[in-house]
Amino acid sequence: MTEILQRGRYVEELEVGDVFHHRPGRTVTEADNVLFSALTMNTQALHLDAAYAATQEFGERLMNSMWTLATMVGASVAQVTQGTLVAQLGLSDISFPAPLLHGDTLYVDTEIVDKRLSRSRPGQGLVTMRHTGRNQHGTVVATATRVALMLCTPAEDAS
């Protein structure tokens, strides 16, 4: 019998230029949008009011962009950071170049853009990753850069 522990990657297992394709995608529902907006106290009519949104530029409700950002990060967990993340240190360069709509499917890719060992925390390193979210047509709907403090390979596993 083989036992396999599902986990993310240790710092040494990541190389600059690695790209992770997180699948399956996530098809967005109206319920996702309404619940997330309510939970986060975001009463933006573009997310909640179909009649109002119909009169605006895109003609329908837009998915809450913070849901999109959170889902992009979440999609990466199993392959990249599950059990190897110490702390998320920051998000930057966040953009939403196209809307995500109810019924769209969000697909996420993560590229490792930088890594280095921590100077102050032995056994840990800083990993910079770029998340890109695309809809089912391949249109980029969101991007974000994330810096995470992550574990290096434990000494007992390194041998």
C-alpha cells in the first residue's frame, strides 16, 4: 500500500517560471455573487440589483471582483501552498481587465515569478506568484501578484 499526502510545494520544489494550471475550473453562480456580497457587506448594485445593472455598461450584474480574487488564490492552494504556507504576506498588481459574469467558468493559472530564502526565518522562503484568471473563452478577467512565506523541505524529508 502506498500512502500519499496531498500537499503544496516546499520552496525547493518551486522554480521561477513554473506554471500550475488549477483544474477543474469554477462555474460562477448568482448565489455565489449574492452570498459573497452579503457576507462582505458589499451592497454594490452592480452585484445585487439586476434591474439597475441592466441599465449600466455591461447590461447585467457583474461578479464581485473580491470573490474572483479570493477564488483565484483558493484555486492555487491544493497544488502550491497546502500545508507549506506559513503566511500570506501581500497581494499587489491586482487588476480586473474584463468582467466575470454569472454562468462564466473561472480557470486559474499560477506562475512562480520569484523565490528566495528568508534572511530572518531559517527553514522558510519567500515565494512570489502571479495568479491569472480566465473565463471559458480564454479572456483574462483578473490578475494578481501574491507573496507568500513558505516552508522549505523539512530536514527529515530532505535526505
